[in-house]
Amino acid sequence: MNNTFSLKEGLRAFLKTKILFILICFSSSAFAQNVSKKQLREYRNHPHWINMMNDSNVNYFQAKAAFEEYWKGKPNPESIMEGEKEEGGEKRSLLSRLTKSEKTYNAEILQYSVEHKKFVFWLRENAPYVKEDGSIMSQDEREAMVQQELNNRKTATPSK
């Protein structure tokens, strides 16, 4: 009976340690995020991503976070332009439905439809040139990378 009691205590201690380890991992990943909750709230309410895509010194990951946070829960403007209903998308909140008509809500979404397309293109075009810290390579750095790749191919290709 005494051995069983110590086995239970050992199991409890092991589980407590495991849970503590998991909590530490989750909390450290939350602190590691570059974007605070206050900043996310600001991104949700204002389209900062438009100015960010035009800034040559922008952090790619912050711009992407701003874009995703702004459009979270909103339909894709392209689907509204085509007259489609957003399937599987998040429903508008009760407060949003009470304060804004569907027409007003869609007009607000369509206001940024051109910028939405530009930003998606910007993301796709700059993704290969993002450094680990989130900065985007300058044009000179891109040209140097291309030149280095061309030189590597020349040296790797056997001469005939």
C-alpha cells in the first residue's frame, strides 16, 4: 500500500512537471511574437498594411500580420466584386449587423479591394527576398544574389 502511494505521488509530480513545461513553452512563444495585442487591435481597425507595403524598410512579417489581422473575419473583396457569398467564412457579429447594413459593410470592404490585390501581389513578389529578421533585401542585394547564383552555375557546369 505504501508503494502504491509513492507511485501515485511520483506520477502526480511527473504530470505537474510535464504541464509546467508545456505552459512555459506556450508562454515563451507568446512573448516571442513581435506583434503585441495592442498592435493587433490597431491593425484590425486600420489598414496600416497599405502604407507598410510602400515602405522599403518594412518588416515583412509585421506587414503580413497587419494585413491578416485587418481582413480577419471580413470577406475577400474579390468575392464581393463578383457578387458571390462568402462560404465558410466567419459571420458578422451581431453588433456589426445592427449598426451597418450589408450594403454599407460591403462598400467598406470594396474600398480597399485594389490595395488588397496589390498587397497579395507584394507578398508573393517579396517572399523569396525576406531575410530571417523580416527585412526585405534591397535591389542591390537582390542583384548580388542573382550574380552569385550565376557564378555558381558557371563553376558547377563542366566545360566541353
